[in-house]
Amino acid sequence: MADVRVGISGWRYPSWRGAFYPAGLPQRRELEHVAQRLRTVEINGSFYSLQRPEWYRRWADQTPEDFLFAVKGGRFVTHLKRLRGVETPLANFFASGVLALGDRLGPVLWQLPPTVAFDPELLDAFLALLPRDTAAAAALAARHDDRLKAPAWLEVSAGRPLRHALEVRHESFRDPAFAALARRHGVAVVVADTAGRWPMLDEPTADLVYVRLHGDAELYTSGYEGPALDRWAERVRRWAASGRDVVVYFDNDALGRAPFDALALAERLGVGPPRADP
């Protein structure tokens, strides 16, 4: 049976305090508050810099057993190195503590900048480097270099599959060869709603459909009203009916709409966390 989850991109937003987060809620309990209402969240601090094992471990401990984190891959790999010569940076990323999430570890998201066009050979080489299970990720992590300042985390309690998703932002990726390449590697092409700024590709390429909703009318700002949420709910149901797992993350955080839109879509789909007994 397909697994469907709806969540948000990140959770530490000061503007959400007193709105989504109750007034007086300590910052250290914000993730716990999210996990009581939704079943997944994207860690996006990992995009900007390498995190630390103790932080991943703490985040895992603050969430229930059925919760999943998506982890956003580092911009050093995607935006600065632009996928070239990235084996060691990938090792550093996986050694930084990603595996400390244990059974809370969900898909890894890789987001390319709008200036990176489709290069079949380059992309094929990059996708081939990505570890497909946690044991392979630990083996890759062992090849980290001294740019990793925190102690490396190389422990894997149990081997688990590791899935990847790729978000692209250049028109050249509309090439059918891109979808075929992603399908051959079993990598999900992100279905990204960017209010028309960048292409939305919605052809499933893996057993996972990864959706990022950045804004219905205005990028990162506008919310999703009832009719729009109804349309997205229907699409999610179709993907799930085809046997694919689906994760949806709202990234329209500028005005604090993301958590409320996520709750509304989760309610439509009936995929919120189980209610605790009174």
C-alpha cells in the first residue's frame, strides 16, 4: 500500500510563533509541535552548511517512530561544484550525521539552480554516485576529508533503502531524455509548483513522487486556497493509486501559510498522524 505524507520545508521560522506555534512555546519544542500534526518535514539547513551528528540525533529523538525527514543535499554539491568532482563533497555530506537519523531518514533532495542546464553525461555520472542504501551511504561517508569539522557519523544500525529526488529549474530538462535517465537511476524528478517561474515536470520516474509547493500564485508567498488544494489532493490520490509513495512539502513560508496549507491537504487526504488517546 502506498505511503502518503504531507509536511513542510523547515520548521524554524520566527514569524510562525504565536500563529502556528502557540505563544510561549519554547523554540526547542517547535519540531515536536510539528510532529504532532504532520508526518514528515524537510531538513533544509543541510543545504546551506554541513550539520552535526548530535543535531540529527536530537531531531530524531523529538519525533515519533513513524515520522520521516527528507534531507536537502548541500548547495556546495549542486550550486558551487555544479555536480562536477563531487565524490568527496558527497562523502562529507553523508558523514555529517545524515545517517544518525536512523529509521527517521527519508528521501534525500537535490536541487539544481536555474543556471544548470541538462547535460546527460554529467547528470548520469552524478546520479550514479548517489548511494542507494544506508550501507552504501556509510561506505561513501568513510571517504570524507578534513573539510568535515565535526566528528563523522558512519554508524548504520540496519541497512535500509535510500531514495533520492532531483529538483530542476532549467527549461532544457523538459527533454524526454532527462526523464528516461532519471527513471534508469530510480531517482524521483520533483514535481515543483513555482508559480510559473520554473518548469513543472510531473512524469513519475521512480516508486516515489516528491512534490514541492512553493506558492500557487506568488513564489514562496501565496497560499493554496480550497480549490487548489482539492486539485493537488486528486493528483496525490492518482499517484498513490498507481502504487507510488508520495511526499508533499509546502515551501510557501514567507507569510506563514505553509503549515496551515499542509494541514489542510493532509486532512483532505486523511494522512495526518494518529491522534493520541485522551
